[in-house]
Amino acid sequence: MRKTWAVALAATLVLSVTGGTAQARPGPQDTVRFATFNASLNRSAEGELLDDLSTLDDEQARVVAEVIQRSRPDVLLVNEFDYVPNNAAADAFRRNYLEVPQNGAEPIHYPYAYTAPVNTGVQTGHDLNRDGMVGGPDDAHGFGEFVGQYGMLVLSRHPIDTDRVRTFQTFLWKDMPDALLPDDPATPEPTDWYSAEMLETLRLSSKSHWDIPVQTGRRTVHVLAAHPTPPSFDGPEDRNGTRNHDEIRFWADYVTPGRSGYIYDDEGRRGGLRPGERFVVVGDYNADPFDGDSTEDAIHRLLDAPRVHDTAPASVGAAVAARLQGGANDEHRGRPWLDTADFGDESPGNLRVDYVLPSRGMKTGRSGVFWPVPGTRLDHLNDASDHHLVWVDVRP
């Protein structure tokens, strides 16, 4: 019954929902396709990713590369790409996978790449999770078995102005005004899960926040990349949920005039974007507008920011998958065709957690989520990751 329904749904929605698997790039030549993809190209030990990408036969990397080749973004953030200095892993991925045709898809060339250190695996020296021990992935600034696990990579067909990149890896959580710090429910004092000593060193970003200027013709577009922590894997203090909220809020404040004065980057420069600057927020933000475990207004802080434009990328594949899988999806309040991640059927179900959000004032065109309809020719690409590539065409 569900399969019969899915076929009918796909035939109906394909007429009204943008997205899916188009490899062609119709439209004006000055259109730039921005995308984000949590590709799950992370490994369990340091050095494993570079070893895998130095070959031509890593099956996961081949499938991830095919997704990218068929989506053909011009500027792409890859989440969960372990950090390796000197762009070594990025170079191997480009050379051995993206520039090699995968399953009949056209190769794609990215002459520009940016990656930098992240907070995962960087130890704080404190017992953040209160398990009686200091050390391990839960006591790092960002959860990680080793330094740089679950890192980020930006690939671009347009020049990256590396001299003007701003990173916010070391910004302290306590320095955000009215920060949503976690509370120990066993004490009467508010927001006291972390001691004052811990807060003197605890960073806000679980990976990092990057402002990467990309030169698109005569225009500069700031690619604002991040990957906030999942709002789960904690207790009633909700230390990950509150952090997820404030990691998302950081960009909302950064792009809003009058709200970014408290921000400082890793070089000590203060403030956010100047009024009128063009930007695109990209990343896996681990927060759905209506469903899942994030705090109630986490992603709305960003979606409702006055300079942010949500084009609501969608796909037929996501709607069909939600119906076929059932479970928690049947109880969701959000629209299933906007989902970007395929999580456990019973909990939390499929969610919209990956975003490409241009600034207002830039013309937008097509947008979509690369989620092939289950049972169709490209269905195998749905196994590349539990997340799906999200893209938006922009005319800067």
C-alpha cells in the first residue's frame, strides 16, 4: 500500500516541488549554486580519511562524489570531513574522486578549497559531562575521538579571498550576551552546570564558525559555514541543546546590524558583517523548525533574522521517504518535502536540519534537496550519508 501511494505521490509532487537530481544547470550564466552536504566523510581514527581518499576505490567517497557531480554546486560546504593540515585530504578527494567520473556522472573541478582547524577533540581540561573523569571526546571543546574529527571543508569554483577569511574557533560561550547556558536541575542556582572556571575557557563553537569571502564575478559573497552540535546525547541540563541554540544564534547576530558588537574573531577583530554585505549561511545546523530535539526557537533565530531569506529547498524524494518509513514521520508537524536528513524511523524521524540561506537583496532561482525518489535509478545515492545535499541558485 505504501509503495503504491509513493508512486502516486511522486507523480503529483514532481509538478510542484523543486529539487531532486537535475544534473543540468539551466539559467543565466551569472547564477551561482551554493550548497551544503554533511557527507559523513569522518573516520574513527586520525589519518584514516587521508589513507582512504589516497586510493581510487573507497566506495563511500565514490558515492559522495557522485552526489556532488550530479548536483554540480559552484560553492559547497562539506560537513564531517576530518581536518588534515595543508588541504591534504581535500586535495586527495578532488583528485581521486571529484575529478574522476563516477557511475556515468561528469567530473567536477574545484580549483579553490578552504579548511582550517576545528574544536572537535581539543581538550578543555575539565570534566564537562560530570562523569568523574577528565579527558575523552565528551570533555573536548567539541565532541571528537581525535583533534579535527568531523571537520569542515569548503570547495569553490570561484576564488576564495583567503586573506579576508574570519574564523571564530576560540570565541568563548560566556561572551555571548544572555547566553543560554545549561542549568543543573539539582541546584537552585540558575545556569550553573558549568563552573566559572570552566566558562573561562569553554568555547561556543563545537567545530568552528567561518566567514569565507568568495569572489563571484564582481561581487563578494560571504559564505558563513558552521556545524552546531546535535541537541542530544546529554541529560536534563540540556548542555548540547542550549549550545546548539547559541551556535545558531551566533550567525543570526553576526548578520544583523546592531546585534554583533560583542563578536570577536580569532585575530581579535570585533563585530559582524557590515550592512549591505552579501552572504549565504550554509551547514548542518542540527535543528528542525518544528520537530526533533532542538530548543523550541533554535533555528527560528536564524530563519527569522531580518536579513535572511529562506527559499525552502525541497524534494519529492523526501516526501516519499517519510511516507514509506512512517514511524515518527507520521507525527511530525513539519512538511516532509523539506526534510534534509534521514534519521531513525521511530525517533526522531526525518528532519530538516541542513540549510542554505542567502541574504535578502540577492536574486534567487531554483533550489532543492538531492534526495532521489526511493526505488528510482539514483536511489543508491541516498546511502551516501544520513544527510542530503541542499542547494540554492543565487544571482549575486
